[in-house]
Amino acid sequence: MTLNQILYFRKVARLENYHQAAEELYISQPSLSRSMAALESELGITLFEKKGRGVVLTNAGRLFLEHADRIAGDCDIAAGKMKELASGGGKINIGYIFPLAGHYIPHNVRTFLDQEENKNVAFSFWQNHTPAIAQKVKSGELDLGFGGFLKRDDMEFFPLIQQPLVIVSPEQHPIADEPEVPLVKLTRYPVIGYDRASWMGAYTGHLYRKYQLHPNIIMECPDEYSIVALVRENFGIALMPRTDILEQADGIRIHTLKGLEIYHQTFMFWMKNRYRLPAVERFTEYMKQHADIIEESRNDSENVSKVYLKDIVNF
């Protein structure tokens, strides 16, 4: 069965006349008749029966027409999608970590779509931890991921945001009035931590081992919203990046680390050597141009005044 046979069948079914159908299809009537006879032979059913000078569909033919219409419709949709891509449109599938959901991703996607050249672009969104996002990027389900840095040779990572790590406490807490707090204070009070399967959970664990700290982590949370909610209710204190979530939260105090600068970077990442739609390329370049990290600091991991969380490994 070929697509031409399906299209020929639909035309004959609509016009109920081989001669008229052949004229509209710009083929000879004998060729059209042979094509329909071959289709009926392959299917093992009779699609048409004669009626006067024309033909009508059999019951089987009416059922086959429903499927033929769906196939033709899918072909039209596919052709339309290809035209969208050729004109710079298409769909961009992105995955991102929870702290980016409140403002960063929605704002940047909206401003990208507001540009005239991107009016035919659509987005799909997926939130999760960095490892899960990376897995979907690898499988091709996502075009781009936004999260922590992973040591992978098959992916490109571009830093977008740089945030200092801070300690967060409830407003009513022994350290509440201290603007600067040493990292060791985390060992003196209950700590709300990250889910150890997440990027932040793994790397804060490396950080504690590097500085030989053993905090009493009483609870692990999947995201910053959960951590802030528990800190606010005086379950403990927490170490986390200074994100928009913290700036907008009430009922907490934010403390810088005394004598130490530890930075968390958020990266945009994608698979190397994989074809990407023009719309995805444009969005990638747009995000690069609007990165919050200046060029000089992108490779600043050797700066002795700073520690980058991505460079913390099992010490």
C-alpha cells in the first residue's frame, strides 16, 4: 500500500466516479483503475461497487475511508510542521530545576517569544533535578536542560547564573541577628538539607566532607520551596544558594558565610554533535547573551577568594 493509493482512493470515494477522479488527479483512468484494483487485492476486500455510471463505497470501503482520512490528515499536519520549522518555528522542549520556575525561565521564555522572529515557536516545560533532566536531554525528549554541572563528555555546559551560598534561619533563632555566620555553625543546629539524589544534595555532601563537617541533617527536601517552608517554621537552618525564592520569602533571615565565598552556578546544557532545530539554536544563543555571569568569571574556578560548588568533589 502506498500513500498515492490512499490519496487516489479518497478522491474516487469523494467523487464516486473514476473518470472525474482521474482528471482531477492528472492520471489516466486505466492507471487509476489498476491502482485501486491492486489496493483491493492487497487488502483482500472490495472497496467499491458499481452504481450506474459511477461507483459507491462498500461497507468495508466506508470503514477504510475513515482510516485513509486520518492518514491523510496526519500527512497534512506533518507537512505543516515542516513548513513551521522551515520558517523558523517549531517546538522547544526544556527541562529546568525548581529554583528557576518562579521567574527566570518564565521571564526569559516570554521575552524570547515576544521577538517577531519567534512568533511561531512553542515551548514545553518540565521540572526536576539535574540528573533526571540530563537523562531526558540524552534520550532526546528534551532539547535543553537548565541545572547544575555534570562531568559528561557527551554534553555541552554553559554557565548562566552565579549565586553565593548562604545560611538561612528562622526569624526567631539564636543566629537570627548575625549577618555573617561561619560554615561551622551548621554543625550546632538541626539542618534542613537537599534530597541526596539531587545535584545540590550530592554537592553539599561533598562540601561538608571537604571542610570535615558533620551537620545533623534531620530532613531532606526535593526543592528550595520546601526547605524555606520548614526553616520558616523553625525545624532547622539550611545552606542554599541565594535564589529569587529567598529574596521573596518572609519569616526567614539570610546570612552570608563568614570568611568564605562559595558559589553555585546554574548551567544550560545540551547534547554535543546532535542536530537542533533553528528555533532551538536561536533560543540557546538568546540565553547565552542574557547570561548573568560575565565572561571574565566563567572560568574563574582558580580564584582563591571563591569556591565553586561544581568543583567540589570527594576530598
